[in-house]
Amino acid sequence: MEAALFKDTPALLVALADPAQQKTAEAAFSQMQKSNPQQLASELLACVGVDTIPASSRQLAGVLLKRFAATKRISGVLGEWSAEAVAGFRASLWAKLGAETSSIVSRALCHAVAEEASIPEQPWPELVGQCATGLDAAAGSRQAAVALALADALADFDTEKTGAASDAAVASWAPKLATHVAGADGDHVV
């Protein structure tokens, strides 16, 4: 299937969610991912945070971004990515996570960030500090809610506890997490 069947990435996201178009859209997505994965990842990131794109499409974009994470790049499925391309992907992913206003989209992005940070072959050491900064924010704030959701997602994805959810990272977060848990009322979860 030709990717050109869909005029743009938002149209592709809508088609992916439509049972009548899903098969064609999945084939187009797969072709785009094979032919130019960095461009498609960039286009998916561009869809996140755009209020004119429905939240369900932005959430799907966040879910699909996991298909560009380090685990896929290391396997060679996505071709070669330069260090600059990886850094750009990570910076954009982090920026979109911090700017997204929809909690369902933020959760999807947290999982994409966690998967990106979950393997030691391509460490993301800055993420530990970025998450810790979020945990320093006031309880109930948007920044703290995102950091809590991210810490949870990191713990889920980093099952080996060697990446961003390593023992050292968790130890540095523990006092900050305790502050948020002690005051938790359930309303500030992303």
C-alpha cells in the first residue's frame, strides 16, 4: 500500500482508528516506518500537542511512538539512527510530554519515554534528572503528575532495572516519591 493514500499523518491516525480503513492504514504506516522511520517519528511527534487534532489521535500517536524506541532501533528494524537523531527524538519526546495538556495523551507519551529509556545499550541518563526535577514540583501540579506517571511507567518498562529505573535512580527518587505519596489524594495522577 502506498503511504500517499493518506494526505497527512493526522489523516493516517484517524484511519488507523477506523475499522473500515484500519488494514489499509496499517499497511501504509508499516511502509512509511520502513522507508523513512525518522520522518514518520517526527510527524507523529508533531501531531502531539496540537489541540486541533483529536485527543484520541494524539493518544494513538503517543502509542505508536513506542515503535521508534531504542528497543526497535537496536534490533535494526528502523535502520541506522545517528546520535544526533536519537538525541533529537528524545528531546522532542520529552518536550511533548511536558507540554501535552491531555492526561490520556500524557500517559501514552510516558510509556513511549519509558520504553525509550528502558535498555542499557542506549542509556538516557538525563531522564533521571528530568524526572527528579518534576518530582520536586508541588504536589498536585501538572509537572509532578507527569513525573509520577513517568516514574511508574519507567518501573514497568525497565524490568531489568538497568536503565532509567535502576536502583540508583529509584534511590534518588524515593524521598521525592514519598512526599507525593504522603499527600496523594488520587486527583493528580496523569
